[in-house]
Amino acid sequence: MSRNLFIPALVVFTSLLFAACVKDTDFDQASEVTLTPVVELDLIYFNIEAGAFYDQTTATPIFTVTDTTEIRFLDDSEIQESLKRADFYFRFTNSIDREFQVDFQFLSEQNDTTYATQTTVNNGTVSSPVITEFTEIIEEAEIMQLTMANRVVVSVTIPSSNASLKGELNLQSKTTYYLEIKEQ
């Protein structure tokens, strides 16, 4: 009796297998594939001691400290064409009893400013550091300006400084790039 049911069950199973596998499949859709990767990269980090804002030799304040970082990720033409959005995240930890103005200037190879932004960092104390977070989202027309940059210059400006100033200013940052890569 089990032998008599085996053959009809095999026929039903095989017909269901072929019916399930043969469905309306549009193989032209394979050429319309769009990949949307998200890439996160560290951007800038530094730790500036309060003493960097005062020259002990000449006994004069230094109001601005500047640092330059190369941005190698954006100099690829395929990346430039695929980039749709960039989110910059900056996290400052300040234990200096001063507020800071921080300017970010993105420069091209010809030293032209392609994009600029700024933020204010709240003052803290050595015993109670203050965290200031800043996010800059760049999309649409501004994204083309950003892709022309090959480095970013960070300028940290303090309103006043003296020899007794204590603490440090720490910056950690990352960039999230949103890409759209289409089959060509």
C-alpha cells in the first residue's frame, strides 16, 4: 500500500517543484541594480593642552591653534560621482575654563575654500569637563563643493589666555558617507 502512494506523491511533488520554480522572472531587472553603501571613517582627532594657547617664552597669548588633515577618500572620481550625502560628527571634551570658536575649512589642491562650517565649544573646568557635540549634514549642491576638497583645516580660537590656564580640549570626529552606485 505504501508503494502505491509513493508514485502519485512523487508526481505531485515534482509538479509543485516545477510550478514554484517557473514564475514570471524579469531578467532585465538585473541591470537596474543600485548599491547604497554607507561608509564611516574617522576624520579628525586632537588633544590640545591649555599651554598651547600661551607662549611661555614671549609671555604672550596664542589665540588660534590650527591643524590640517588630508582627506584622501574624496579624491576618487567614482566616489565623487556616487556621493549623495555626508554627515560630519564632532565631539569635543573641554576642561579649559574658556569657550572656543572652532572653524572647519575644506580646501582644494589650489587652496580654494570649497566648504566651511563652524561651531562653538562650551567652557568646562578641570574637575568638570563639558562635552559639546556638533553635527553637520551635507547634501545636494553642497556635496559637489565638498568633493573638491582634499584637506580640512581646523582652527581653534580662544577669546583670552594666560599662563595659569589649565585643562585640555579634546576632539574626536567621524564622517558617515552615503553613496549610491548604479550599474552602468
